[in-house]
Amino acid sequence: MLRSTKRVVFLSLGLIAVGLGFLGVFLPLLPTTPFLLLAAFLFSKSSERLHDWLLNHRIFGKFIRDWREHRAIAPRAKVLSVAMIVPLYSYTIFFHDFHIAIKIVLGAMAIWSIAFILTRNNGPRKEAIDVSVAPAEPANG
């Protein structure tokens, strides 16, 4: 009984996390990746089928696998993330009439987020292809 209740709770929370992650694709201040990582964890405890679906998803699967296996964020994702964070937080801080304390907190969140993203590993390196040419043997003649 307790095991099936736990499974249902994890499954429900995983579905909510996927929904929030999907919304994050369209809503700039709602992060996509953390919700999908949470969903992957919750599905790993509740639904092998949904866990596999998420890990093999053609768009999000690679990001989740890179994070799980290497604690990595691809360089392209880093650039896109920072390119979204800077203008959105800047606009909110400079063009909205919020209390100065809120602006300071938002600025700190932006700086922390950018620092976190940029200090993560870039992911696995592709094996370099050896294109060197072996030295020519001297001609005996």
C-alpha cells in the first residue's frame, strides 16, 4: 500500500514537473532544465516508461543525460541561457518600479545563475581524430 502510494505521488509530481518544464520553454523566468531534471528523478522512482521517454526525448534527452552523467551543460546551452538571463533580468531591474531590495535580490539571482551556468563542465569531449601523417622513410637509392 505504502509503496504504491509513494509511486503515485512521485509519478504525479513528475508529471507536474514536466508540465512546468514545458511552460518554461515559453515563459522566460520559469526554468525548463531544473524541472526536467526533477521529473527525470521522480520518474526513475515511479515509472520506467516515462523515465526512458524523458531520457530519450529528441530535444531534452541530451541535456538531461549530460547533466546526469557529467554534471555538464553544453556550451551552446550556456550561451543561450546567459543570452536570456541578461536582458530579462536587466529589463526587470531597470524598467520596473520595484523596491530596491527586490532589485538587489534579482541582481544577485542573475549573477548567481550566470556564475553557476558558466562554471559547469562543458560535457564529454569528442575523441580527437589523429590526422597526423607518419614521417616519410628515407629513400635507399
